[in-house]
Amino acid sequence: MHILIIEDDPAIATNLYDFLEARGHSVDAAADGITGLHLAVTQRFDGILLDLGLPGMDGIMLCRKLRQEANLDTPVLMLTARDTLTDKLKGFDCGADDYLVKPFALKEVEARLVAMHKRHGGKVTSRTLESDDLTFDPKTLSVRFAGASVKLPPKCIRLLALMMGEPGRVFSRRELESEVWGDAQGTSDTLRSHMHELRRALTRAGGYDPIETVHGLGYRLISRAGI
């Protein structure tokens, strides 16, 4: 999973970062609420670990902005020393999916992240994604490229949605395989064949291929100007 840690205690943030990265997850971190909110709305994450007592903007306000203003439904697990029922209810009321009181076990944090991700069904946002000539509506699973409708199988739609969430970013083959199939594939032929089908359909609809192969690394979505 791609996880965002928003935590101002460097020791806690480092422990979470190192543990989750060692478990194979991709991790980003922010030490204040404003930076955390910016990362959460400009990048695609599978889960957010959110402290409440943050400088700049507290976790309650951040979560509320994430839900009400940015209209993002990224799963949020609140990590906090506030253990009263009132505090927990405030967390859920602002849009948190789960609540874990400090101190916590790192394995439990990962287990709750995985559970939230499974309940979420891998869906990251209900917003329509747009990137250059591409448009993807996650509610209807419809794709349009340069004004033309593009018919794609589910796995190709998932690949495209991932890259549209962060245009220009290089997605490794292992990351794409894990996101779409649940784990790395024994052979690269599965990803390669689906990527070939996706690129062929996009080229047929829009007249050019917006996906670039970054040799030795993976794939990324590029703008028409970069072709």
C-alpha cells in the first residue's frame, strides 16, 4: 500500500515509517497538518495515519477538510494519546475510519491499515480524475481520451486510474502488480500484456500513447506536450 504518515513526534513517525517500509509498503510522511493535508490531496494514498495534536492544523480539522472540502474518501486511521469516548466520537464524526490509542503495537497498525484497505475495496477516491486529455469517472468506471470513449477491461482501468492519480510519477512494475493483482506476479508477462492492451486502446481512441515506459523502472503517465 501507499501510506501517508502525518505525525509530529519524530520518534513515532520514524518507527512507523521504518516498520511499514520494511513490510513492503510505500511510505510518505509529514510533520504538520498543513503539509499533511497538501500531500493527502495532491497524491494518491491507500491509507493515512493521522495524529490529532499537530502543529499548523490539528487532525480533526485536517480530516474534516479531507472529507468535506477535498471530497476524498482515503481511509484514515487516527493515532492519538486522547483515549476518552468523547475524543473517539469526535474522530469518527469528522470522517475517520478507525481510531487507535497510543502506545500501540506496530503490527496492529499495519493490520488495521490492511483491514481498512480491504473494506475500501481498493477504491481511493470518488472524484473524477483528469489528466491532460484523459478523464476517468470512478463511479461509472468510464474512461474518455481526447473526447472519445475508451472501452477497457477492469484490470486496465485499475492500471490507468493508478497512474492518473499521480501523473508524471514513475510507478514500478512491482507496485503496479501489487496494487492491481494483490501481489507481485511471478512473471512480468501479465503486467506487460495488460499494459499493451491499455496503451493500444488509448492510442486508438486519442491518436497517441500517453504512457511512457521508463526502462528498468516502470511506467508513468505523461502529457501530450511531453511526447
